[in-house]
Amino acid sequence: MRIFILLFAVSLFFSCSPKVSQTGKASYYADKFNGRKTASGVTFKNSMKIAAHKTLPFGTKVKVTNLSNGRSTKVVIQDRGPHVAGRIIDLSKKSAKKIGMLDQGIGNVKIEYKKKK
């Protein structure tokens, strides 16, 4: 029985995907994008908790933390972008509000996600 538990624990350890993080600047979508199709085909709504990233696969769940206040939210990557140099992620307005960056428009963030094998 102990061997079974040990083997189960080892397989669980090796099957877990490692977490990856990235820090940089975030911005959020302007209202004019409401109703438009994203690169993944989803209709964009600023009331959703979605985001754009240049390379992460669509459907990737990302934790975004505002480095100036420690507030965080989880979003799903559904679009490509940002299309401005120096930015790593574009958030929906709902997500930007949740982490307290609506007034600034741009904020320093840390994004974390599990790397898929």
C-alpha cells in the first residue's frame, strides 16, 4: 500500500505543469472594441474577464497581479495583442477595474500561468 501511495505522489508531482511568470506593462481595451470578434472568434465584451497576449494559446488561464497594489484577477486569453511595443497583456475593462488600473490606463503587472506540456 505504501508503494502505491508513493508512486501516486511521484506521478502527481511530475504531471503538474510548472508555473511560468512574466512581468511588464498591461493596458486595457477601449470601449470601441465591444462587439468585435477576437482572434479566437469570441465576440469581445468589456464585461468579460478576458485578455490578449502575443503568444499564449487561446484558452490559457492567467493570473494577473497589479504590482502597485497587489490586487489580482484571473483572465482567459482570447485574443492577440497588445499591439503597442513594451506591453505584455491587454485586459478587458472588467479585469482592469478588478486590479485597480482603470484610472492609470497602463500598469505594471505580473502574469502567471501553468505551462502546458
